[in-house]
Amino acid sequence: MVVAAMLALALWLATGQFLRLRLGAPWMWPVLLMVGLTWAGLSWSADVATGLEFAKRTYYWLFAFVVASLTLREKEVGFVLRAFVAGTTFTSAMFVLQVAGLVPMRPPYSVGLLGKWAHIPFSLLLCFCLLLLSFYFKKEPGRRALYGLLLAVNFLALALLKTDSGHLAFLLLSPLVASNLVGHGKALRVLGVSVLLVAALFASPVTQERLRQTLYGTALYVEGSRTITGLANRYYMWTGAWRIYKEHPLRGVGTGAYQDHMKEYRLKGLLPDRDVQEDPVQPHSSLLYMLVSFGPLGVVALLWLYAVLLKEGWQRRHALAGYAVLCYTLVMLIGGLTDSQLLELRTGILFAVVTGLSIQGDDRTAS
């Protein structure tokens, strides 16, 4: 994926397409602020090596500018998003076969051709895929059998995934899926279908087990147990991030310095005494990552970007590009509650692409 990304950037530069970039889009200012803070944060970071790794990932945002320099009609936006749906569905189908034991799964836990720990970001991409498919289901009545089948395959994969992020996103966004399936303006039917979708998701033994682990992990953390579970570890990281921020309230600790401070606090006994194999490099929350790294200005930059994209997406929600911007921004907002999705290769690059799409898809201005 990184090789393909680099080739795309090289082609963008070599062909001179970057000269067609339209400056002044509202999303550009918060993006530039976030990128600027990330690089500037190296100057006051206690861990420049880790910070530099994070700063390098700001190249993701170049893809927002790449897409913004193009002139795409609704049909061409549709081609991009259908390619995403096709790739996601392939991975979903392969994952279902892996769970069934018909296709090998790389240990300890992999999804399709993706590697270790990819199931967390993939669950969010899968939620976005379901939202897109429900939109196609509504807009193209003649292909509803096809889209219904694709919805079923991807929904089954989501129900079998050992993750909380995608389940939470689908739980909160299921009314959007339901409204596309039954039509707008039918509140009771939308509510009923939404409840049925969530009930079907939680009918899965995998989802039920994840819920039990969530409740168990919460109880352990409240009791002060040394046992580390997925969610208890999140609480540990969030508690540490807030403590670090309170001691550095103006500009945070800089890019990548979170891990260094967590280790210091743990050794001094300022954090709960827990059996941790290694100190986390980031707080597993997009907002807390921006807050602890860059202070309130970091949070303002991220919320500013969310607000711009949600406004643009809502205003154009009846068109494919606008709907995609609205849905993926919501998915990133929800997914960012439990992990720093801005730093993740798959979700981060797609966020940049969708950001660029926010000014695309208008047939009246395309040429």
C-alpha cells in the first residue's frame, strides 16, 4: 500500500497535476495547522525519534491535496468508492472463509491479506463500506439484489470480527443504514430496522463475547486489578494522557513524547500499578493524542477539521461524494474515541482521500 501511495504521489508531481490544485478549501487550514503542529512539536518533544516517526506520517495528508487537484464528476467519484467497496468485500469474504477454516489465517489474528492488528482499522473501513452499500441500495433499485448480497457478506464479517471500534461505530450509525434501506421520512420503520440490525449484530457469539470482555475489563479497572485486558489498558492509557496534559496544559509534551512520560509516571508510581509489557506510544484516542501532544490548539485543529467536513457532507448528503464525506468523518470521529486513527496507515490515508473528495463530484463544475 505504501509503494502504491508513493507511486501515486510521484505521478502527481511528474505530470504537473499539482499545479491544478485549487487553494482555499475550508479543510486546508485545519489540515495545515495539524501538520504544522506535528512537525513543530518535535522541537519540545523529549523523544524526537518516536516523534519523527509520527511526523513522517503526515504525508498521508498529501493525498487530500492530490484529490483536490483533480476534477471529478459524480460518476468518477463513484468509481473510486466502488473500488473501495470491492476491495473491502474481497477482504470480508476471505475473512469469513478464514473463520470457517477454509482459508489459512496468519497467527495470531489476521483479516484477509492484512497483517497483525489490522482487524481494528478494518472494522471501521467495514462500517464505512456498509454505509456506502446502503446508499447504493437506495439509489439503484434495479441492483438491490446485488447490493443486498454485498451488505450481507460485509455485515457477517463485522459480526465475526473481534473488535469494539467497528461495532461501536455501526451501533451509532445504524440509523443511517436503516434510513437508506427503508426510505427517509419513515421514522418508526427506520427505528425498527435499526434495532433489528443492532440485534442481529449482537446475536453473534463473537460480539457477545466482546461485550462481556468490555464489562469485565471495566470492572477490573474500577477494582484496581493488575490484570490487563483490552479495555482496561485503554483506561490506563487515557488516565495517563490526562495526567500528562494537566502538567503540560499549554502546548502539551510534543510529538511522540507520550511514551516517555508514561514510563516516567509508571516508575514513579503516579499511574495505577499494572502488569504492562511495554509503555504505549500513543494514548489510543485521537482527541487525547492531539491534546497531550500539542495542548488545546491541537484539539481545536482536529475539531475544526471534523466540523468543516461534517458541514460539507451534510449539505451535500444526497450526492455520493457528500454522503461519503459525512459518513467517513463520522466513522473516524467514533473510531478515534478508542484509538488514534489519524496515525493508522489504512484509515489515515483514506481520511485524507475523503477530505479531498469534499470538493469533488459536482457535475456542474466538472470539465
